[in-house]
Amino acid sequence: MSARFVTGERARAEESGERPSSSYGSWNTIKRRPKRGRPYVTSLTFAFALTAIMTALVLVVVLAIVWEPQFMAYTRQNMQALADSTAEAISEAYAEAGEMNEEVAAVAGSASAVSSEIVVQVATTDGEILYDDTWAVNSRRPGEARIPATMPTEENATVSSAITAPSGKIVGSVRLWALGSEALLTKADAVFRTNSYGAIATAAAIAALLACVIGFFVSRAISRPIQRITSTAKQIRNGDLTARSKVTGTDEVGQLGETFDDMAGTIERDLKLEHRLTGDVAHELRTPLMAMQATVEAMQDGVLPADDEHFEVVATEVRRLSRLIDAMLKLSRLENGTTELKTERTDLVYLVKSLVSSQHQLFHERGLHLRFVDETPHGELYADVDPDLLREAIVNLMSNAMRYTNADGWVKVSLRQDRSDVLIAVQDTGIGIAKEDIPQTFARFWRSDVSRERVSGGLGVGLAITKEIVDRHNGTILVESELGRGTTFTLRIPLRSPKRAQER
């Protein structure tokens, strides 16, 4: 069974607000009915609808700028083609008749038949109107002069085409315009244009409605997991540390939910350890204090003689208490980063081998077998480390193995290279660690129930110090253990520090 621990900075964001004075402070749980703004579903639905409407508006603008002139040019081109064809027909009739008269001009009636909304006039070069299709529909009294239709004053409201004789001489002209319009648009053309814009407006309304529907369902699908995470956060803030959002998935919201639940689990575990830490610290400090108090009171009451032997008991407990306080201070400095990391190029094979040699006699006195295994190919391996801190970390692991390994057991310290990392392993055949206890191995003052039953015991902060030392080296610790069979701690440390790697 194994577990990996990687350090990382933890930050706790505190809510800030206006305060009456610099000495004022307060704290409260999240309100049941916090001040609410516009719901996320409404905002996203509104955004979808606004996008659809803006798209329709852009289309209208494009049509007004691009399509409208094109449409007007198209209708004018049709009118001009009709005027040209009419003028050509009249020119042929003129060539047969030899003169420009009303009978020749009457050929323009074919153009009048195209649409009742188009006015066709035929005039001579002198301005005499020979044909006006409005004469056919306007009745007049006998002898009354025929009045031609009034031609629009707008320059672009009419089209004309010259009537030529066979010799090429211009003998008249054909003029066309739309009845009742200052532009060359018939009613059918105007209706078509109006219907086009109406269709766009209808499409925009339908698109906005569909966008609202789609936006509502999409935003609700997105907001539901966010609401679950928010609700879970409120539960945790109000004291329910077991609350989990259970939001999963491969997208950003799913990853947020999984990360949030992991964070909640870490907070729950840390708070439990914090509560347990209080009792453990009290226990660790009370044990030597009670021993000293009992001995001193016994000597004061005359139960025990005030000799060197009993003074040594008090001195031993004082030294134990002093070591405990020193270890806690060292751990605190490592955690706060106040302990300077003095890295230097160090031969780890020599460092670990010398440690094993120096500890060999101590293990032998405990009835344990200690050996060093060098798995490097060349018998040396250099890395950028703080040799003093790394020695302390390895000694802590070796002391831990010696403390919880029965007599005639084995402790093996090995070293090997894995790509750009060095792996230093301390393996023992001791009592092991339960699977559920492995994640708490590096907590301060933590010892498993099995280890607590043993008479021998350390200060309870050695592994916590080891973890901090490895973290300072940007490394990790792997723990593999089985009850009754032993434990293996493996330190993985980069061969080069990040600063040295950048220099390369």
C-alpha cells in the first residue's frame, strides 16, 4: 500500500469589508438569504437573445448598405432594358413609315402592356408628346387637348432611350418611370423589398426566441453544478465538513467540482488532525513534565533521596522536553521558510554510505541488521542538495525504522538514479503501518495505535521534519507499508535544483 505526498502552498482568503475602526473585527457564517443579483440563467439567456438580435441588426445594416443599392440598380437596369427595346421597335417602325407620327409612336404600347404601373412616353426631339400610355385610361371630351402624365423631377426616377433614323439621326426618345414613385420601383418591387425586410425581422424574432430557449437550457445545465458547489461551500462554512458537491466531468466545471471536493476532503482531514494535534501536544509535553513533577515532589516529601540518580531522572526529562521544543521550532522554521537552504554539489553515495556506517554500531546494539545498497552504475552520484538537511532527513527515517523494528530485523538503505531524480529508500522489516493511517504518517505527533503501544517512541515530529526537508528540495516521499511485514520510505529528489537547471 502506498501514498504520495507533494507539498504546495495553501492560502486562505478572508472576506474583507468596511470596518468602523482599525480595532473592529467580526466573523459570521454565510447568511441564509444572501443578497442576490441577477441569476446566472437569466444573464446567459439574455446574452443569447442579445446575440441573436445583434446578428439580425448587423444583417439589416448589411442589406441597407449593400443589398439596397444592388436592388435599386437591378430595377433600373430592367427599366432601361425595356426602354431600349421599345426605342428599337419604334426606330424600325420609323424606318418603314419614313416619318415620326402617332402611329409610329403607338408601337410603345407593347411596353405599356408589361405593367400598368409603368408610364411610357414617346416624344419628338422638339418635345412634342406623340404617345403617353395614360391617355388610354384617362377619358377626355371631344376637342379637349390631351394632357400627358407629369414626369418625375428626380434625375434617377426616369430612364430614356433615343429613337434613331436609319441614318443615325435622333428623331425622338422613349421615357419610362414608375407611376406614383420617385424611384424606379413598381408596387410589386416595393412590396418585395418590404417583405424582405419583414422576413428578416421575423427571422430575427424567431432566432431571439430560439436563443432564449437554448440559452435557458444551456445556462441551467451550467449553473446547476455551480449551485451545487455553492451549496456545498455553505454547508462546509456552517460546520458540515462531510459535505461534497459530487460534481464530476472532463470540462472546466467538472474539474472545478472535483478540485473543490478534494479541497474539502483536505480541509476535513487537516481539521481533524488539528484537533488531534492539540491532544497530542498536551500528551507529549505532559509526559516529561509529570515525570519531573513526581520526582521533585517525592524528593521534597523525603520519599526519594535528593541524590545524583534522581537528579539525573529530572535532567533526562528536561533534555527530552528541550529536544521536543527544539524539534518543533525547527519544524516551524522549515514550514515558514526561515531556514536557509544551502545547496551545494554533493556526492550522495558518499553521504548516505557514511551515514549508514556511523549508525551501524547503534543498530547492532539494538540487535538489528543494517546495510547499505548502492545501485548507481558508477559508485557516485552528484546532486544539488543541502547536505546537512538531507542527512537529518535520512537519519530521521533510519531512527524511525530502528524504533519500530523488532530484534534480529533488517533495515536496508539503498540509493539509485531514476532519470533526473535520485531515489533514497529506507526499508525495514518492522511492524508496518495500517493502510488507513498512511496519509497521516507525516502529521505532527501522530503515531499509529500499534506504535503507541510500544514503550519506545520518538518525539513524534521527525517524519514531519523529513517531509518539510524534502519539500524544500522540490522532492516527494513515497510510503509503502504492510502491517507486520515492514515499511519503505523512498525520497525522490531532483539531481539539480531549479536555479541550477535554469543556469544550464
